[in-house]
Amino acid sequence: MIMLKNEMLKNEKLKNKKLKNEKLKNEKLKNEMLKNEMLKNEMLKNEKRRFLVEWASRPLHRPVEWASRPLNSSPDAPSSGRIGRIHCSGINGRDAHSTIGWFIPILLVPLILLQIGCGKEEKTTGPEAKDPIQLTRDGWREFENTNWTSALENFTQAINQGYESADPYSGAGWTIFMMGEALQLAENYWTIGLDKPGGTYDIMVGLGFTADAREDFDTAIMHYENVLDRNANYQFEHRSSINHLDLRWSIAKNFYLEGIYDSSYVWVQQLNGQFILEDPNSDEGKSELSAEIERLGELIRG
């Protein structure tokens, strides 16, 4: 009886030891899986960060280099499921924008606005004063000729005369946006302009660009989709190199940066129907999707 009892105790100990070892083994495996998951997430985070940093130095943060590329560099619309052949002879970033050149727009904007404000009465009164409609037209003409200072002066005078149209607000915002990095001031003009009649597409695109620049991707996507829902072939009248292809590419890029790879893939296919992925959420799929977005960016934005 005693021997049987000892044998049972021995078996119980062996059983407990086995269970303990199994538990330790499972715990170790669980920790290993958790560690691998953390490493995977870190790799994905680094991939997103790399992608974001790479594109942060591109036109959305340096609008003049991209948006002011020659008007005849307008991208062709894609046909037969493929992205069209796009001819871009954009400005060389470093040559066109020296370090000194970047300080000039930032300093000019407040000085120009101050000068316009001080000369408001002189320029908006008297028999030879231009009406706000003509001022706005002149502003867009100067804008198209990249005479930013003159363009902004005309738009601001039209606004100061109480012109109840979105057009001068759109023009002032776009001019400031093109001059450099006073993005908040541009956004302020556009936000006011949204409540005025006319010109909302161009304003929504501008608001999308500024949201993109501050990495508010949800807001940027919202503005781009609102424009495309209303005008699938959108093209900025006063700078035709900005069009629906830019918006579609930006949406694809933003969804990717947010980790919504299925949606990013859908928008990439709108630009290149020949690009096929089995699973955009797989590591291989995400890598290929990232490369295709980058390739399309080079084609569309030059």
C-alpha cells in the first residue's frame, strides 16, 4: 500500500513537472510570437516612416517646384487601363530654389500684405480704380505668369473692395501657396472662400494640399474625393499641370501611409489598370504597392 501511494505521488510529481514544463514552453512560445509581432509592427512603422520622409521632401512641401512646372507639361489622361505617357520638364528643385530663395517668399508675404493694406484707399478709390471683377481677372493673369507679388496685390484689392465671390480668395490662397511655406495663411483665404459662391473645386484641392503638407491625411483624402465626385476629370484652370491624376495619386499615397492598403490599391489601379496584386496586405504586396506609388509619383509629378 505504501509503495503504491509513493508511486502515485511520484506520478503526480512527474505530471505536475510535465505540466509546468509545458506551461513554460507555451509561455516562451507566446512571448516569442509577441516579440515577432512587435518586430513586424516596427518594420511596418519604419516602412511607413521611410515612405513618408521620402515624399515629405517632394512637391507637397515644396509646392513651387512641382505646381509651377511648365503649363505644357500637363499629364495625359490614362487610356486602355494604363497610365498615359506623361511629359514633365519640371524645375530642378535645388537650382530653382536656393536657400536664400526660400527665405524670400516667407518674408515677402507679410510685407506685401502690409503694403497692400496701407495702400488700400489709394488703390480702391477714385475714377481710375479697377472694379473687383477686373482685379480678379488681372490677378489670375499675373498668377499664370508667375508674377506672385502682383497677383496677390490684385486679389487682395478685390477682397478689400468686398467682392462676394470665391475667386479672389481662391487666387490669394493659391498665390501664397505657390510663393513658399505660408501654408496657414493660404488655408485661411481658402476657408473663407468656401463660404462664397463659385470656385470651390480649386479651393478644395488647395485645402487638400495644405492638409497633406501637415500630414492630416484623412482631411486631404476627404477634399480630393469631394472634388473627384463632382468632377472626375478635374484640372486647375490657371495651372493645368495640377489635375485629377495628382488627386488620385495623392489619395493612393495617403491611404498607404495610413496603412489602409486595400483602398490604396484601388486608387493605384485607377492610374494603372495593369498593376495587379494578389494581396495588397501581405508583406510582398505592400512592398510592390509602395514601389508602384513611387513610380506613378515620378510620372505624374515629374
